[in-house]
Amino acid sequence: MATGSELTHIDGAGKASMVDVSGKPRVRRTARAACSILMAPSTIALVRANGMAKGDVLAAARIAGIMAAKRTAELIPLCHNIEIDRIAVDFVIRDDRVDIESLAICTDKTGIEMEALTAASIAALTIWDMCKAVDKNMHVEGLTLLEKTKEASGEAR
């Protein structure tokens, strides 16, 4: 296990390595992540009215975010494949952007922050894909981990 400034995904020979979590207990862990996709007010109006030619933008983005979170270990090379208990993706439509927030929950040996970050980012990219025909100036910004929690080992649920 790493302490201080040690890199956890580098072995003694300096090679990339998956962290060994076999000795860790399974505990409840949560993570929340967020980002925003900025777009023209006319594009926002189409999203609000469900008027995009490709269909319901936010429904597609929610499903894409959930699906992506479930495949995170296939996308991020050294990420552990964990048993996910819940993924939620929510949106707030503003005048110039859609704010995206994801929540990921698991009971496992390692964290779920990568799944939350993946859900938020893929939801944003799906919105981009759904809207790109009408808005060439969109951009995604602010992908961040808002919070992560871990119950203490042996804590009852």
C-alpha cells in the first residue's frame, strides 16, 4: 500500500501495475462527479422542448452515462472491475449549459470514483453527439469529483 507520495499503480521496477486489493474488506463506497456542457441558447431551447431530430437528448445521455459507468474497467486500463450497486445521472438545464451530476454506489474493496467520473463525462459526450448538428460551438468543462465516501470497516448497514 502506498503512503504519502508513492504512486500506487507503479510496481517496484517502475512498471504500470494494477493495485492488489485482495486483502481489503468490502465496504460501502459512494462517489459523486459533475461536469457541464455549454451550448447556444437556441440549442438549450431544443433540448428543453425535446425538439432535437435524434430524439430525447437527456434520456439518451442518462442511459449512456449509466452504461459507461458499468464498463469503466474496460475503458480505464488499471481500474478494478467492481460490483456496482447504483448509478444515477441527473441534469439541470441552465440558460447556456446543461449541468450533469452522477452518483455511483458500490460495496466493494476499492472506490467507485472512476465510475462516477465516467458516467458524467459520457453523458456530456452523448449530449454533444445528440446536438452537434445544430451547435458547432459546444464545449464540455469542469469534470470533477465532487465527493467520495467510504464506510469504516465493520460498520453495520
